[in-house]
Amino acid sequence: MKFLESSLRTYARKVIEWFLKKYKLECTVKLKLVAYESIDCWGATEEGKKRGEYCIWVAKDQALREFIATLIHELVHVKQYEKKKWSGTGEAEANRLQYKLADRVWIDGII
């Protein structure tokens, strides 16, 4: 099921705020919603021009649970950069947490 872009932005804002608070991160995360074809993956993150500034690209044309899990996956990378702590590429931690935390979003009533 596809969701309106405005709804996705609202959900994403709530999830980003929740995640930053949960991990006590003081940084800025900007979100870009794009079509899957334009990034050829479900999510990508890149540091901004300043320390503590990040930009996350997430494909908007996926199911809501997948969208939230993808967003959280990329937020885990933000946490890794901010805390300067990860193992290998950081993918194992991001993969391990993405659905666990996505489900927590619903359990905690974040969205």
C-alpha cells in the first residue's frame, strides 16, 4: 500500500524525533523522499556539510512498515556516526535493529 507523501513525512518526523531522543543524539536529520528508481535502493544516508548534520534518502514507494524499518536502519547509521562506534560496516547492527525498533514504534504509539 502506498501512502501520501505528506503522511510519510509526518510519520518520519515522529520516528526521527523518537529515535534521536531514545539514543540521546543531538544532531539534525533531514529527510528526502524519493522514488526507488532514483536511488536504486531503499535508503541511503550521507553526512551533511557540518558536523552533526545528516541527510537520509528513503524510497517512498514501499509498504509503511518497510518504510519505517528503512528509516530506522539509516538512523542507526546516524547513531553510529554520532557515537563513533560500530563494528565492520555497521550493517549488522542496522539490520538487527531495523524491524525490532520499527515494531517498537507501533507498540509505543509513536505512529
